Amino acid sequence: MAAMDDMDEVGETLKSVTRQARDAVTRFADQVELERHMQERPMAVLGVAAAAGFVLGGGLWPVMRPFVKAAARAALSPTNLLAIGAALGALRAASGGEGEMPQDISGAETH
């Protein structure tokens, strides 16, 4: 019967959490005068609710994910990385070699 006692305890805990959440929402609505705002500016309240639902629902990420993955794959392809490296080398050469690493590395001798 220990399993039944555990289930009863879980049920009571869920009821308690639900009651506390309801109380918190009621207090919040009272503090921000939600009913008055709904009567005075219903479209603004609807807009805020829609925006909150959009953000809490994941926003545009589920729609944008395939495009972001494809762009990252394309940008990190070996061919594009070589092209980026070549472009950076050309920029460095065009700027007169400023910021270039010195050719003589101390402690290393080449013959």
C-alpha cells in the first residue's frame, strides 16, 4: 500500500502547486489592474498576450532552424573556408602587410 500512499502524496502536492499558481496569477492580475486594462485597451492586452505566447512557444526558431543549419554548413564548407582565407590574404597583401607576423622567429634556425 506504500505505492497508494505515494500517489496520494503526489496528488496533494499537485493540488497545492495548482492552488499556489492560481493565487499568484490572481495577485499579479490585481497588481497590474488587468481587468481595467482589458476594458480600456483590449487590443494592447491581446498584443502583449500574443507576444508572450510567441516567445514562450519558441518564437521563430523552429521555422528558422533549417535555414540557419544550411547557412552554417555552407559557410563552413572546405571550399568556402579556402575562399575566405584567400580573401583575407589578399586584404593583408593590399594593406601593405600591416600586422604581418615577423619572418624571423627567435630560437629557430632555418638552413
